[in-house]
Amino acid sequence: MPANPQPAHARWCALETDPSGRARLTLRGAWHLPDLAAIERALRAQAIPPRVILAGADLESIDTSAAWALAEALRAAGLTPAKVELHDFEPVTQRVVERVFRLGDAGEALPRRKRLGGLGQFGLSAVEIGRMCAGHVTFLGETTQALAQLVRNPMRLRLKELTVQFEQCGLNAIPVVALVTFLIGIVIAYLLGLQAEKYGANLFVVDGVGIGTTREFAPIIVAVIVAGRSGAAFTAQLGAMRLGEEIDAISTLGLSPQHVLVVPRVLALMVALPLLVFIGDAMSILGALWIAEPMLDITPATFLSRLREALAVKHVVVGLAKAPVFAFFIALIGARMGMTVGRDTRAVGLATTSTVVQSIVAVILLDAAFAVIFQRLGI
């Protein structure tokens, strides 16, 4: 009669008992990824006891995927792979098996991170905001120091970079600023006109539009536009430079990144924003002038005459005085987020989004502070 055929799993492994009575799992052949399914079936067919020795004398080679399958089979039998004895392995195969066994046990030993409750999340957010504010204050000191050095030595100012930044954040922003503020002027005149018509006080719409836009609406709206446009651009530009290690190269050349990258952007935005606010003032008033006659029966001549009487110069000056302060903090936040961004593309995107949010919040807080200060001063 023919001999009993050898089980298929015996090609890969066999569970035996050595002379001392200990269980011994003998590994055979070349354990590689293409045969992984057959190797796993062979391992499942073995009734591996709680204590076993791995014998590798007949093992030709093994890759990490097969070693991982072996480790999983040992864990399923209640064994810790890193504590299993290895006998008669070639040095190369033994290193592979031991490394995979150690990594698997280390991964399982990692503690699971506990989810924070509401109070914990609040505390964590408060700590992160505190660190962010501390970083902004430090960067503010560094930028102020760089500006002071520039006052003592004006030749350190990079005029070419300053001109390029002024074009990008000033001249190129004129169309969007003009369009948005023109529409805002129309909206404000329309809303005020709906209420003023009830009392026959159409002419006072000119007062509200003139004072409101020049003192509050135009500076805030233009600053928000610049925050979303130029502030985000600063972060994206500097973040890409940091990602490409260009900032490190500037430092290696003995140059100051503050003077080369930050100061031109800060100065350009501080010069550009007041000009943009002035354009916003003019366009918002023009929008109100355009809608006043068909809606409120106020002719352009009457509108301009009333505007000259109602709009004092101090209101325009107050709005323009806010602009450089808004610009300084927008540029400061944008530059700092770009200079400290993580070295991966995802971090650049997150930092850009954070710049826009922080800049808008900063503009609103600064405007509130200005309102309190001007009210105390009677301006």
C-alpha cells in the first residue's frame, strides 16, 4: 500500500517533542510574502502549547510579513513572542524574527491615550493658547528689535523686497478692496434708508454712512480682507521656505531672517493698509452716493453737501490711525506662524488657516480697545 501523504502544512512547520520532553516548533523552507496565506494555514493547524521552542535549522529565509504571522500565531497560543526561545537560527533570520517580535510586543505594550473630558479639553486649549500668545510676544520683541536696528542703520532695509511686498499686499489688493467696500456702502445706505424713511429723515443717512464707514466699517472690513489675503500669504510663503530649508540657508549665510523676510513684510503692510483704508472710505461713500438718489431721492449734489457738513476730518483720521496698528499685528501673526510652522505640508495648511483666524480676532480686539480709548479721550 502507498505511504500516507504528508500533510500540506508539514512543508512549512512541524510540532515535535525533543528528548527532554519540551515542545519544539520546527520551521522549514523559505517564508516569504507570496506564500503568506499557506504559512498562516500551517501555523493554525498546529496545536501550539503554552511553552514551546522555535527551531530554525531548516528555515532557509524569512521576511517581516512571515515573521509577523508567526508572532501572531504565538500570541494566539498565549505566548509572548519576545520571550520564546530561538534555536539553530541563521544570524540573519534570527535578527529578523527577534526584531519583529520586539516591535510587536512594544506596540501592544503602548498605553492607550485617555480621552479628555470637557474640562480637560478646556484646560488643554487654554495651555495651547497661552503658549501661542507667549510665542507671539517673543516674536514681537524680536521684530521690534529688528526695526530698532533698522532705524539706527537704514542701509539694512532691503528696498527690492519691500517694493515687491508692497505691490503684492497693496497694489494687487486694490480691486477686491474697492469692490467689497463699494458694495458695503450700498448695503449700509440701504439699511439706514429703510429706517430713516419712516421718520422722513432721509438726509441723515449721509451722516451715518460717512461717519460709520470712515471710522469703523472701512478699517475693519479692509483689515479682514488683508488678513485673509496678505496674512495668509505671508504664512504660506514663509512656511514653504521653512519646508525647503531656505530660512536655515539664510541663517547659514550669516544673514538675519528677521531683516530679510519679516521686516519688509511688516513695513510694506503698514504702509499699504492705510492707503487701502482710504480707498475703502472713498468707495463706500461712492456706493452710498450711487444708491441714494434712486432709493432716497437724495441728489449727488445734496449728498456731497451734507457729507461735507457731517463728516469731520477727525473721523477719517481715526479710521486711518487704526490701519497701521492692524497691519502690524496682521503681519506679525502671519510671519510668526510661517517662521515656526512644522516641516510638513499639512502643517503649512493648518498654520495658514490659524493665521486668518488669529488675525481677524486680533483686529476685532484692537478695534474694541481703540473704541474704549477714543471714547475716554472724547475723540
